[in-house]
Amino acid sequence: MQLYVHCHIKCNSQIWKQPKCPLTDEWIRKCVECSVFEKNEIMTFTVTGMVLESIMLSRIREVQIPYFLIHEYPWILSASDDQTIRVWNWQSRTCVCVLTGHNHYVMCAQFHPSEDLVVSASLDQTVRVWDISGLRKKNLSPGAVESDVRGITGVDLFGTTDAVVKHVLEGHDRGVNWAAFHPTMPLIVSGADDRQVKIWRMNESKAWEVDTCRGHYNNVSCAVFHPRQELILSNSEDKSIRVWDMSKRTGVQTFRRDHDRFWVLAAHPNLNLFAAGHDGGMIVFKLERERPAYAVHGNMLHYVKDRFLRQLDFNSSKDVAVMQLRSGSKFPVFNMSYNPAENAVLLCTRASNLENSTYDLYTIPKDADSQNPDAPEGKRSSGLTAVWVARNRFAVLDRMHSLLIKNLKNEITKKVQVPNCDEIFYAGTGNLLLRDAESITLFDVQQKRTLASVKISKVKYVIWSADMSHVALLAKHAIVICNRKLEALCNIHENIRVKSGAWDESGVFIYTTSNHIKYAVTTGDYGIIRTLDLPIYVTRVKGNNVYCLDRECRPRVLTIDPTEFKFKLALINRKYDEVLHMVRNAKLVGQSIIAYLQKKGYPEVALHFVKDEKTRFSLALECGNIEIALEAAKALDDKNCWEKLGEVALLQGNHQIVEMCYQRTKNFDKLSFLYLITGNLEKLRKMMKIAEIRKDMSGHYQNALYLGDVSERVRILKNCGQKSLAYLTAATHGLDEEAESLKETFDPEKETIPDIDPNAKLLQPPAPIMPLDTNWPLLTVSKGFFEGSIASKGKGGALAADIDIDTVGTEGWGEDAELQLDEDGFVEATEGLGDDALGKGQEEGGGWDVEEDLELPPELVRGVLTLRRLPLLLPIWCNNSQLPVDHILAGSFETAMRLLHDQVGVTQFGPYKQLFLQTYARGRTTYQALPCLPSMYGYPNRNWKDAGLKSGVPAVGLKLNDLIQRLQLCYQLTTVGKFEEAVEKFRSILLSVPLLVVDNKQEIAEAQQLITICREYIVGLSMEIERKKLPKETLEQQKRICEMAAYFTHSNLQPVHMILVLRTALNLFFKLKNFKTAATFARRLLELGPKPEVAQQTRKILSACEKNPTDAYQLNYDMHNPFDICAASYRPIYRGKPVEKCPLSGACYSPEFKGQICKVTTVSTVL
């Protein structure tokens, strides 16, 4: 519960209650603010609503709630014009004790912060100290609180008093208006109408006057001690607030108002804040600047604390005092500039009157004693600001706002005329930033000229990045981030004051406001990292740690979570592998990140961690991923979703999805028109029948028009009662019998037979020449990093290459994957035409030596004949399954070959011999019965739990996961450049896929994807092997090499391998001076997020290509026209050209290779 006391001259005080709030000392510290007005009333203010609780009658001057008693007793203290001081219980609304002794108005009464004392001030010119320990002890007795709450009062039989006067302080010549205790020392301060502020000291036996502060010109209204410093604050009816030094008893500062008299003062117990009430209201102020002066260089922080210059090592956390500062200045150090070359510092002190500002030049002792630091002699001069501009020179902005250059002896070496400015900041060697009211200017001190300027009002702080490439300009409520040339990169506005900032290692600016730590990226993105209890001043940011100083100049280390800004930075820098890792492993805030990704054009990234189907649907539509959108639409099954999907699919020409959407939404009109434009007359006739069933005459007639079915149109018109139109339609189109029958139905007397137009012409819809069964062709674009990751995440996540991109080298890929540039990013003009430029060939590896006919090898036939003498269980396996692997396990190799031939078109079984024998060996188990008997065999079934002996099928030893593990080995061989060995391994996996047993649709999809992966790698790597064997003497041969490298970039490879392929193609085309095509390879390479050094080299090549975006030679390569690679000739087969395919691998071939053995599988025939 919170209570608020309002005291008034009308003989009463009012207690206000704020319900639902605990009674704690925080209320005392933060919630009560009092002001004294000219009408002799003290008002208590709060920002929340209040309810009147009770009224206590008495003429009250001042009310105070005891800080130390608030946890134990519900007491408040009042001073009144009835010359008494009363202690009240605000719970029972009764008076606990009355302190009498003053003989005039009591103006003020205060509890001691920690002892059982009360001090009071009265117009009888005295200050009294009261001992209330008796009252406290009385309330410690059992039942005292209960009786107090009930309002029970009785006579003290022993005559003891609750409160007695301990000291009477006399010394003021006029009435005393205020008295207050010191928070920690036995001191009292008082202010009176004699215009004096007196300091009193007391002990257990007596109290006496210590000193008097004179300087006010009118009655002193209030005086308080500073909670943490040896200062006294007083205000007066002379319209001023004065600050006194307790040790010197002299005035330090004076604050004046023109028309308002001051009446009351209050000090915040924790913060450096004071409140003063005056005629027009109240003001809240602080005495001095709380921001510590510090400078950071490398791993060292230098800062000023308690008149000492201290040094903090960030790595070891060693904090030592290196020297003692010169005394004499009554103002704290405003800012600091450190010179690491000379180990010197400039300390600037800013006075309230700017003309009195000074700076001190110190050289830090090298061998300083941290326990007793020396006080080296500094050089002090007048000046607003001093900043180092060179190793032995610093610039000073003097009181006339002119720029002086001084040496280490503090001697003027040069005067520089600068534009109008009121502050200077460091901007690198020889440069300064000049601030005026509306802008900041980059000024070259040596050349005496302005280099650049940016608009920002009243910059307070300037923070440069470690490499001086970026600068953050901090104003009161704004931040502008610029580059080295002072070109504004982003502007950030804050509603709360900006306090400090520092640059992160990754180039993110971390800054603080009064209650937040925030980040800002140079692209303009910013956000909150964490909240703060108290303001801090950031000195350094490294990793997850923020090093800072608080307002007490204590070094602190705060932990932050950098995931959000690192995620955005990685996305901006195209480090997609980091993005994907953070998406899958970090706890990112869903909606904010999704909104950011959508805003920045990366909806495909959000698809990784969005599980809500509705959100996935909208994201998939935004990035044009029809497959994912279709899955989400099926899960949602919402009409609006199907309509949106139909619109996007129609824009992409995917009429099959459009048809499904129209069917789900029952949009029969659009569906009929879709069938018309695609030439699907059969489905159009079905739509006509559906319209007839639905009794939709309009749709029925429309479909009949689309089909050109005249007799159906006549029938529809006749059924609708439109005999005239039916007759005209039949007669015009030559349906004479139908026309005559309709003519007979007319009544000659009532109806007129319409005349037939002799000039009528036949209008029939054109017959479709070639119905469109496939979707409209689309341009082939490079698959982005995230699209490949989404695909692998769905069906074949385990099929992705488990290879760290940072560990991938180019040693095995030859010299084509590396390109050495000169300093300007170019190669010599003579390079690119010789053998050395285009790389050397690779020795030819061995291949398969395979029979051409279909006859079985003799040894394989003997194996089949021998294996026929098997237990009766094995023929059952053949009868129960049509899978080739089951027949192999049963030993029936011949039927297994027939099944492979019929199912996947295998015609050459030589490569399958070893696989057959290995598979058969896995089909039985062996165990020993008795030592004297031969081993016995068992034939396990895989469905032994669900089926009997006659319905059994053999257990399979080869699993899909086994092939996936072997796939990782193939990826590693590809990475190190062992292409021939990798091709053999890929082919072995491909031939093993038909021998798998899969149980569900997911495994079927993974097996099909496994075939696709093996095919793409076999074709691509075989083409790369062939490319390396080609000679390079002539231009045509070099062009052919470049073409094959370009075709390889269109293979569906893992990103880690596609990076190497693109690097090879990029370097070859760059050497051939086909800069336009090379630039496209460079952009595709950067999209995949390569290593930083690779990305840097690629950007150099891209920059060189963009200067001359032309191709020197015409090649047989069109990146925009979709094509397949012929697995035999390694030439493109563009969309629309005839193509033949292998039934097992799906490899594409030109028509001239029809009937030949597939180069990919070596076992099937191209059909």
C-alpha cells in the first residue's frame, strides 16, 4: 500500500491511498515528491490515480514519513502552527505521540535516517533534537500495536515520557525554516530567515555550531545534505539554489530563476537527482555530469575516478591507478584523449561558464606504483576541447572558437582558420570533425580544407570503428552512421537519450540508452538486445560480453545475446551457411524475424523455422515455391488459400496446379476455360456433363460453344424453351432434320418462324493441334542456398553433404579453381591461352569391360543351376515377391535378371555379378549343431511376425541408410578431387538402389532422390574428367573446355561442390575474356556464401568484369534457356529438342545414342 500526504494551512492533513501496492522503502525513495507553495501548503504529487483515505485535524506545516521505521511502524511526522510536533499512525488514523516545547510555529520536523531521533525547526529561532527511543520501546511491548490499532490509550502509571528534548540549538537571529540530519554523520544543517545556513555537530551529551554559510540575499527556505558528497544544498526566497562545500564552507555553484522563489528541496537517496519546489511548480536537476571520462586503445581502458587516472586491462581484468591528477578544479573531467605513441593524455574540464574551461596535458609514468601512484606535473591551459591529431601534436578549440595546434610542450605551433564550430572530435591522423549547430564537418588540418560534411544537429559523441572505416555520430536522440568519407549510411532516431556506444568486431554498432542496450547495422537495421536497470557507458564489445562503466566509475561486464544482429549481419553479408545454422539451432523470435525476412526479400529463409501452415503458405507464395505452398494448402484446405495458389501457379504457367485449385474451389467457369486453352477436349466434355448435372444452363451452353457441339447447343436451347434460337441454330448449321422437327412445333397463328440469314458463316472453335500436357517452360535459374537446404530438409535431409565448407580446399580440383590477380584485380593479357592457364589434363582412369549381348555368362549360369538345389523355403520366396532382391536372396538369379530387365531396363548384367553374390550371401545364417556334423543353415524372414512360413519373404541385409552412409564417402572423394574413384562409388550406389526394399512413401522418395544425386554427379564428374583430357592448343579447343565447365555449373550438386565448380568456370571464362558470362558465375558463387577469402577474390573478379561486361567469344552456351546435358556427348539438349532417357538413371541423351548402353549406369539401354 502507498500513502501520499497532503498538508494544508486549513488545519488538516489528508492521507491518500494507492491500493494494490506493497509498502516498501522503494515508495519512500521514488513515489513521494513534496513542494511548498507561497500559500503555506505542502503538496505531494504522484503520476497514478489516488483515493482519499482519511483526514486528521490539526494545523500542519510539514509532514514526513520515517525511512527507518517504515518496515516496523506505520508512523508519519507532522509539524504544525500549534507549536507542536505529532507522530501519527496512518493505519488507525490516531495520534501516537505529541512533542511539545517550541513556543512558535514549528516549520519543519524530520526523522533521523537510522537513529531514534527527530529534529525540528521553529520560528522561535531554535532547532531542537528529540529522543523518541521511549516511544519506540513502548511499541515493542506485546499487544502495543494491537491496542494502538484499536485506538486504546491509557495513562502511563510510572510517568515515563515517550519523547524528550535531547539538544536545543540556538544561534539563528531569526526564525528557523528548515533543519535536516546528515545521512551518515552526526551533523545537522539548518536554514533561517536570517539568510544563513548553519552546520551543527552533536554527540550523546551536547550539540554545537560548527560553521555558517553566508551568501543568500533573502530568507533561506530549505537546506539539505548531499547524500554522497560533502556538499550542502540550500534554496531561498532570493530565487536561487546554492551549493556549498562542507569542508571549505564556501559557495560552489548557484542556480537562479528570474521570477520564482524557492521553498523546498529534496534529494533522491539513490540517483544523482534533486527536486526543488518554487512559486511556479518544481524542477528536477542534477549537480554534475555523471558520464565518466574514458579512452580506449586496444585492450586497455583509461578512465578517471576519484582524482586518479586508472588503467584497466580487458583481457586480465587488472585495474590499477597509474597516476594522481592535479587538484584545484572544482569540476569533473569532461572528456579524455589518449595518445598511445607518447603515452600521454589530454583531460578536458568543462565549466558552467564555457569561457572558464581548461584542459590538462599529462604524460603517464611508465613504472607507476599502483598503491601509491605519483602525481606528475601536468600542463594546464584554457580551452574548450583538446584532441590529439598526430603523434606529437594536438588541437585545441579555444574560448574564441578558433583552432590551435600545439606540441608536447603545450606550445602553439600553428593557428588554423576553421569554419564556425563549437566542438571538435578526433577523426584520424591529421583530421578533425568540426561540429556546428546543424552539421558535422570532416576537416583536414594539414591542408586546411573541408573534406566532407553531413547534416546532424548537436553531435555529443563520436565513436570510430577499429579500422576507422565507419563512424557513429551520437546526438541527444539520434544516431547517424557514416563511412570514412562521411557519407551517411543510416539514421536512427531514439525517444530516450543516447548514452554511449562501441563497435563490435563484426562491424555492428552497440549503443546504450538510459534503459536499453541496442544494436545498429550499417544498413539501417536496429533493435533491442537487453534492458538495463541503471544507465551504463559502453567501452568495448567482444563476443557476448559488453564492457562498460557505470555512473560510479566501476568497470562492469554484461552478457548479451548477439544472435539477432549476427543473424541479420550474416544475411546481409550473404553468409548463408551461418544463417542456416542459426535458424536451425538458435532461439529466434518468430514473428519479428519472419517480418524482417519478408521485408528484406528472404521469405525462403523463414520457411526453415516456420511450422504454422498458414504462415508457411504465405511465405511459399511470396518466394514462388509452388511445391511447399501446395503442401500447406492441402493441410489448410481453405478456399482462399486455393484461390491464391491458383493465381500464383497461373503466373508461373503451372496449369496442373491451377487445375487442382479450380477443382478444389469449384470454379467451373475458369476450369472450363483452362481446359479450352490447354486443348484438353476430353476434360472439357466432362465439364459439360457436370454442368448438365448441376443444371447450370449457362455453363452447359458455354462448354458446348467451346467444344463446337451444335447438336448439344440445340438441345440446350430447346430444353430452355428457346425454340426460335434452337431452330435458327439447327437450320444455320445444317441440321435439317432437327430444324424440321422444331419447325413443326411452332403454332402458325401465334408464333412466327424466324428467317434464316443466307449469309451466315460457320464459326467453329479451332481444333487443338497439340494438347498441352506439361506445364509452361520456365527459365532455369540458379538454385539458391536455402532452396537446396529446404529440399534436403524435406525428403532427403540425410542425403546432404556432411562437409564443412571451411575445410574444403581446391587441391584436388586443379589450377582451374584458383585465379591469381594483380593488385588491381586483373590477370596479364597473355594469360588464358596456354596449357598453364587452362590447367593440365588428368590421366585416364579405368572403366568397366562389359559384354554386349544378353546371354548370361557361363559361371553365372552354373551358379543359377547349382542354387536350384535349395530347401523348399526358397522357391516360396520367389512366389511371394516381385522384387529382384528377394529372387537373388532365394538364389534364383535368372528370374531376378528378368525382373530387373522388365522393371528398370537392365540389359548388361556383368556389373551386377558381384552385387548378386554379395546379396545372396546375406540371405542365410549358419550355425553349428554338433561338432561331428557339418554346419546347418537358416533362412530368416523379414515378415516373420506378420506372416506364416508359406507367406514369408527373405530378410534384407542392404538398407537405405547403408547407401546414404556410402554417399558421404562419395562426397568426400569429390571434395578432394578423386573424380574417377568417386564416379565408381556413385555408380555402385546407383546400381544398388534397385536391390533395396522400401517400406513407405518417404523411403521411396529418398531412393529416387538417391538415384538423381548419383546421376548428376556421375554425369558432371565424367564430363569434368573428359574436359581435363582435352588438348588446349587452339582457340576452339579452349572454347570447348569453357563450354564444358559452364555445363557443369548446371548440375544439381551440393553447395560445397557447386562453389568449386563455379570457381572453376569463373576463372576459365575470365581468362578467356568472356567477362559478361564470368560475372554471372561470380554472382551465383557469392549467393552460395563461400569462405571470406574466396568471397573477397570473387568480388574483385566481379568488379573487373563489370567494368567491361562483354564476351570476347561466342560459345554454345545459353544460361537462360533450360537444357539437359547429354551423358554421352556432353553437349546441351535445350528445352523442346528431342531427347532419349535411360530407364534406370534418367540420364538424358541425344537421339543418335538411342539403343546404346547408358554411360551412367553401364547396365541399361537408352530407350
